[in-house]
Amino acid sequence: MRQIRCAIVGYGPLFNMGKHHADFINNTAGMKTVAVCDTAKERLVAAEEELPGVATYEKLSDMLRDSDFDLGVIITPHNTHAKLAIQCLNAGKHVVVEKPMCISAREAAAMLQAAKENEVMLSVFHNRRWDADYLTICEVVRQGLIGEIFEVDCYMGGWDPAQSWWRDDKKISGGAFFDWGAHMLDWVLQLVDKPIIDVTGFFHKRVWQQKSNEDQVRAIIRFEDNVQADVTISSISRIGRSKWRIVGDRGAIEAQWSGEAITVVTDIGGLETKMEVPNLATARAEYYKNISNHLRKGEELICKPEQSAMTIAVMDAAEKSAKSGRPQKVKL
């Protein structure tokens, strides 16, 4: 029941994510940020100013040797997640990793193995499971208003010129699927709780030649019981689609990226009914509350590492399918 001492690996500056995580941690009962590691001295100065009393380190090895912490939080470029997480896991530390978990199914399997061998917790920061629209969708589905889901479309797109940052560099980011795609696939795989048969992928490189990420990626996931999901991310779509289109054998859901409600069409007493269901309140702080309660009180872990590993395996399968022109099995 004692306090969980947390160390952040990678303090910024992108989106100020180090401070973002530290605020979540320090506002969660039973948790405190005690150390920060970053390769840039100016970021360590910022950490010392923003988190009075925090210890700072330029090397993870030094922090693991000198700082007495329980949980390492990895907030670094995607291609470093696996190496840094495994280093912490092998030192007997619990680990939270920013999404995506890593950039290959092989890395995901190694992370799962390290956590198992060292008997420590591993979780990925999928706090967007507590987004307002997603919470509302889950509640509508739970109440049976659309019946059994058999088709899910999740879409993000626009006409977005390339930016000069590491997230647009495939060697570092993993590719176009490995940013928002990690959230979108996580959402879909929690909604459709069925074994995956195979994945068909379509990857495009047509417009933004100055960056190495793909311009558009698409994964069509086939589940058992003839259920399918389509997850698409595009930076070359001048006309988009709804964020969500979820079809069940009783009704359907549609939702946009903006708005305070989702649209639900269902059957009530034999009458087709269309309604705007107000979104529930966003509750992203619940992620670290669950981490604290899991480590201190034995509460079930919500964002399980096996689930996050599956999102990476789906991305892998989609890319292999796009290259081969054939559906691919999902392998970890």
C-alpha cells in the first residue's frame, strides 16, 4: 500500500509529454514522480523547474543504479520503446510505455517475455480508452442498443502536408500506423472481442515524397463469426469519412471527430428510433488510477500488455499484406 515512486524516461519537448505524465502521476493517489532521465540537459533543467525536488539523470543506466524507483515511464521516440522498456523490466522495475508499445511484433513479444520473466507489470498508456465519445460508444454497446456488432469502421483523414519531425520518419516512428493508429486499433480490438482470422493491408505512398512515412494506411481485419473492421489513416484525403461507423444486428452508431454527441439508430418497440446521445465525460486520469490500484491493491490491470502487443501485430500483418497482396495471419 506504500507510495509508487515513478521515474520518467524522456521529458520532452514534443507535446510536453513528460510534464503531462508527471501531472497525471502526481495527481493520482499513491503515486509520485521522483526522477527524470533525458539526454538533453535543457530538458532536465525544465524538469527541475517544473517538478521541484525531482532527481535528474542523463543516462538510464545511471538512474537505474542510483534512483530508488518502482515504475519507469517511457516517453521517447517509438523505435526506442522496446530497448528502454526491457532495460527497466530486467532491472525489476514496473513499466508504463507511451503508445505505440513498440514498432514490431518481434519487439512486442520480447517486451512481454521480459515482463513475465521478471514478474513485473508492463502496460501501454492507452488513456484514450477514456475519451468521451469512446466511453459513450462502449456504454451504448453494453446496453445492447445496436445488438451484436458485425462491422466497424474507424477513420482519420485529411490533406496534411508532411512535417519535419521524427514522427514522419518511418525508421523512427514505425510508419503512419504507429501514431494515432495505435489508439484506433486499440479501440476497435476492445469493441470486437473475437479471435482474428487475418488482416488485409493497403499502404500508399503517392504525394508526400519528402517524408518516409506512408501517405495512407488501411487495415481490414477479419474476425471469427464473419465480423470485420476497417481502420484507415490518411494524409491525402481531401474528403473524409465519419470517425466511427459501427453496425450491429439491431442498430448502428455514427460519430465524428468533433461534437458533443454520437448518433445512434436502433429499434425500440418495433419503431426505428434515431437519437443523439450526449457524450459521457472524458476521464483519462483513470489510466494512472488503475495503475496505482493495480500495484498497490491488486486491482485488475485494465490496459493489459497482451492487448497492446496485438495492436502492433495487426500493424505488422497489414504491412506484410500490403507488400504481398494477400491476407496475413496475425503473429506474435
